[in-house]
Amino acid sequence: MQKRFTVVGAGSVGIGVALHLQQRGFRVVLIDKSLPASQTSYGNAGVINASSFMPLNNPALLGKLPRLLLNNHAYLRYSVPHIVKNTPWCYHFLRACTRRKSEETCRALNALCSGALDEHRALMQRCGNMHRLSQNGWLKLFRKAGPLQADSKEAAVLDAFEIPYRAVSINDIRDLEPHLKPVFSGGYLLSDSSSVNNPAMLLREYVEQFLRDGGEFVQSSVQSIRETVATGSGGFTLEIGNDSLPAENLVVCAGPWSADMLKPLGYKVLLGFERGYHQHFKLASGASLTRPIHDMDAGYILAPMEQGIRLTTGVELNHRDAPSNFSQLQQVLPRAKQALDITEPTEDPVWRGCRPTFPDSRPVIDQAPRHENLWMAFGHQHIGLMSGPVTGKLLAQKISGETPDIDLTPFNASRWVS
Ligand SMILES: Cc1cc2nc3c(=O)[nH]c(=O)nc-3n(C[C@H](O)[C@H](O)[C@H](O)COP(=O)(O)OP(=O)(O)OC[C@H]3O[C@@H](n4cnc5c(N)ncnc54)[C@H](O)[C@@H]3O)c2cc1C
């Protein structure tokens, strides 16, 4: 009899885990309170860029801190009460800005991300949705020299990891994206970077394939998880509404909700929230954008999507469920309009999501410390759309006793799960 796995959370990570467990012959039930990919995995910038391994909390952040503490930069905002309530997370997040810690994270995430595009491509081939992928790079652009342009340090990291990129001049920018206005003085093109034109649809199409291959999707909110037999080796019971669902083997992939979900099982998880927003805009007649661009000085990304041009914001450190604060979006919108002829917003509402982030900016991909039938995959911060499928592969390899493609020690649970 095949083992049965229940995966909670149908975001990029949970979908990746479900598909890879299924590929190894397990029976898999995927549960989500909403439609698949309705939360963080819905609203990201759609970038699949293996070189996005440099964490936000790198040594350069400390240099930018005096400026960022003014709490008026689009790159990073914070809620003071949230920071005060979450000093352990903030303390460890800032401690990880040392060169040694940051390099450790770069190496770990580089290993994780290096197989990410291949995994997406393999899934797209299986699902017949390769048309969603554009492989024409990601433009990181600077307006002028300034304090935040110290990000050319990123170039040094790209060199160290032998990531292909090429510096672009004003003329290059015009050739690559003729409809960008001449506000940028230069930048670089990450030529191996790819992007997708609708992250939620991409992932929902993966789920359709999972269903065609015999997987099961249950749309229900998991209110609580308890051990069926309190021994650490038995299964679990998921409370869903007035009903309950047995789960012999459980994988928690609930992104920013994962810590809440694990609380009833006695786990304390030091997971933080980096919130972000997006809004879709129409393009003026005749204008176009063919790849995502990152306006490094103004702190936003513009990405061409099926729904329009998606303007995504930087980081807001605040509780997952606190009311929205649109100030970053309002701040970057005029700057985005300087760069590209976007006109009115489409009818979609402004979207808010929440990057789930551990203090060292590395996800947990591991067995739970005290339950042999419980597994964890969450905390993918800014790179979870890209690394969901590869995470699924690595965890499925570990679960099924294969040697994972990469060393999973940097992603162990004991770092932040007690
Ligand atoms: C503005 C922004 C831009 C980004 N850009 C990029 C990018 O360009 N490239 C990239 O790779 N990443 C990007 N990211 C990061 C990426 O979106 C996340 O890392 C990723 O989506 C996390 O996936 P996940 O599956 O862990 O979480 P989620 O997608 O949030 O999935 C968790 C799931 O758990 C479900 N769930 C929660 N509680 C329950 C419950 N009680 N019962 C049942 N189900 C439950 C939720 O409904 C949800 O579907 C961006 C993020 C933001 C916010």
C-alpha cells in the first residue's frame, strides 16, 4: 500500500512538494483554504532568477540603515509596534548581516536556486504551459549615483558566483526596451534570468496536472492540527470546519501561516513577515515592456503580466494581518510613470502579500524536530515562486530516502524551530 501524504498549503512550495511526492509514487492530498496560489504565490513579480540568492540582510543593509530608519524609503518600511513586539526576529535578522553569515546564506541559496529554472521547465513541459515563460533576462537599472547605489556590491557577488550579467548603457537600455523613458543612466542585464506572465495561473496549471495524475485537492481551512496518537510517531488529525481529516504523514507548506499552524503541536517558529504590494496598470497605446525591470534607486519592479503591467513594491516589516499601508505603492507610482508610459490601473484591486522570512533568509526544508511523520517547507522570502518546485524535489528526495541533489544542512529546522 502506497504511503499517503497530506500537504497543507497550495502555494508555490506546497504545489512543488505535492507534485514531487506524487512523482515518487506516494498518494498525495493537497489542502488549501483558498484556490491554489491565491496568497503570496499569486502576487509576486514572476521573476525566476537563479542569482537572487543575495539576502536582503546583507552587509550593505547596515550601511543603508540610518537612511532606512527614517522609515520613508520605498525600499523598506517598518511598523514600530511590530518591530518592538518582534525584537528576537529583528535582532537575529540584523545579526545575519555580517559578511560571514551573508556569504553562508548566499552559498546555500545559490545551491537551492541553481536548479530552480530546470524544475520549472520540467513542470511546464509536463503541464504544457511553457508559453508562460520568457527567457529574456531581468534589467536592474540605476537613475544616478547615490547612497543606495552601493548595490554595485551585488555585481561583486555575481562575479564571485560566476553569474552571467552584462553592464548596460543608456543606448543598450533603449535597444532592449525602446519604450522605457530616458530616466536611467545605466545598469545591468541578468541575461540568464527568466520570468512568467501570470504566476497564479502557472501554478494552477501545475495543480491541474497533479489532479490529472491522480492527486486530490481539498479546499478547506485547517483550523488546528493535533496528533492522533501523542507519541511523535503516529499520524495527525486536521480540524477543518465541523469535520476532521486524518493525515498519516503531513507536510506543512503554509508560507506565512506556517508558524501558527505548528503551534498546536508545540512548535515555536521564529518566522517573520516581509509584506509587499502590487497593482496592475494599462500601458499607453503603442508602449510595451518585454521583461521585468528593477528600478534600483526608486525601489520597485515593473513586470509585464497577462493582467497588465504589474508594479510591485519593496519590503514592509509588519504583521501579516495588519491593515494595508499603501504609502510605498503611492510613493513609487510617480517614479514608475517617469520610467514607462503606464496609464490607469486595471480593475484588479491592489494586492497585498507577505513574504515568509526566517532571520537568516533561508527557508526550512526538513523533517520536524520531534515528529517523524511531520515535514516542513516554508520561509522562502523573496524567492519562493522560483524555488517552490526545486524545494519540492529536495524534500521529496529526503522523505523517500534518496540523497538530495544538494546538502540540506543549511535549511535544517533546528535553526529557528524549537
Ligand atoms: C511583492 C512580492 C514580490 C515577489 N516577487 C517574487 C519573484 O519575482 N520571484 C520569486 O521567486 N518570489 C517572489 N516573491 C516571493 C514569493 O512570492 C514567495 O516566497 C512565495 O510565494 C511563498 O510561497 P509559499 O508557498 O511558501 O506561500 P504561499 O503562496 O503564501 O502559500 C501558502 C498557502 O497556505 C495556505 N494556508 C494558510 N493557512 C491555511 C490554513 N489554515 N488552511 C489551509 N491552507 C492554508 C494559503 O492559503 C496559501 O495558499 C515575491 C513576494 C512578494 C510579496
